[in-house]
Amino acid sequence: MTSPSPILFDRALVRCHIERANARFTEHSALFDDTAVQLEERRSDVLRFLPHALDLSPFPFLARREDDDLIVSNRALALDEETLPFAPHSFDLIVSNMGLHWVNDVPGALAQIRAALKPEGLFLAALIGENSLFELRACLLEAEIAVSGGASPRLSPMIELQSASALMRRAGFALPVADIETVTLLYPDMFALMRDLRGMGQTNAQTNRLRWPTRRAVFFQAAKLYRERFGTAEGLIPATFDIIYLHGWGK
């Protein structure tokens, strides 16, 4: 008997963050736009007809093509990746753009996705990988210890490439592939980065998160450290994201 997956994320809070971000998402969507381009390139490389599609992205990714006859949207049905309500072999294509890193039971979600694919159906996904935002993580940690005398969980634990590849195989995909690309975005300061994260619905939803307001001095100290350690000659700060791309086929 396998032990249940740990409950790392408050899924209701994840949905709340996404709903809050939806109205002005396009003002903060640079990272999602980049991963969407990468996923569309991978989709376009496939010459096979894939008309029945499921979009599990927190913000809609798939656009209807002339030859598509069905697209099911995550947002339209308020789907939860951890409990997909579809019969086996329902879809030719399933895509998730930047949603799976908020799932508690990733192995279970991948197994359900694989089961929902038709034989020779395609699964594509992009998710945030392990070393993302290392700059912000280090500066917040040091600032909180210096100002408050301790540290609380602020940035989510993320999956590493080797684990992602192993989970694809474990879920039973045919020809599973996991690869990684690094994206670096530039911001005028740490607070602009944090506004973007909030605007993408990517703020802290850990179950063991701090439950009271953080002292402002922590953020000011972290911003100071961020600029001192990572600032560019042009006066900007970098934010590094490791994006893991998943690719697999139904069978």
C-alpha cells in the first residue's frame, strides 16, 4: 500500500490566487507567454490530427484551430488536476501551461492525464522547476533571519528535472521526455517582481505558510540584498526561472 502524497499546497487558495489574477493577467503574463510559445512550437511539430483537446492551464492556452472540433477548458469547467472527471481515452491532446507545480499529487495527476489520453494522444506541459527564483529565495531567507530571528516557508518546493522524467515513466506515458530551459526576466526592483508573481497567480499557497503579516522591514532588507548581490549594471535585477517541459504519448 502506498502512502498518500503530502498536502503541500492549499488548493482552494491556489484557485483563489488564480481568480484574483485573472482580470489583469495579461499585464503580468510575460513568463506564461514565453512558455506558451514553447508549447505551441512542440504542438505544431506534430503532424497528426489532434481534434479533441483538454486545456488544464490555469489561464487558457489552447486556441481553437480550424480543424479542431472540441476544446475543453480548465477554467470553463473549474477542473481540478488532482481529480479529473473524464473517461479513459477521451482526448487526443492534453496541455498544461504552468499549472502542475501547484498539484499535491503530481504522480496521481499524471496517471489520470495519461489515462484520459486516447492511444497515441499527446500530452504537453510546462511547469516551474526546482532552482527557479533562487535569487529571491536566498534574499528573503537571509532578510527574515536578520530581521525576525527566524524564517518561514515563502517560496514553494519545486520538482527537479530527473524526478519529472521518472514520474512521466511511472505514469505510463509512451516515449516520455522531460527537458529544461532557463528563462531570465529583468525587473526594476524586487517589488516589481513580486507584483508580477501576484499578477500571475503564483504567490505562496503552502499549507505551512506564515499566517500573519510579514514585517515590512523584511521586504526592504531583502530588496536591498537582492540589488547588492544580483543587480545589473543597468540598475535592474534578474529573476531566474527553470522551466521543465514534459512530452509524452498515450498508449
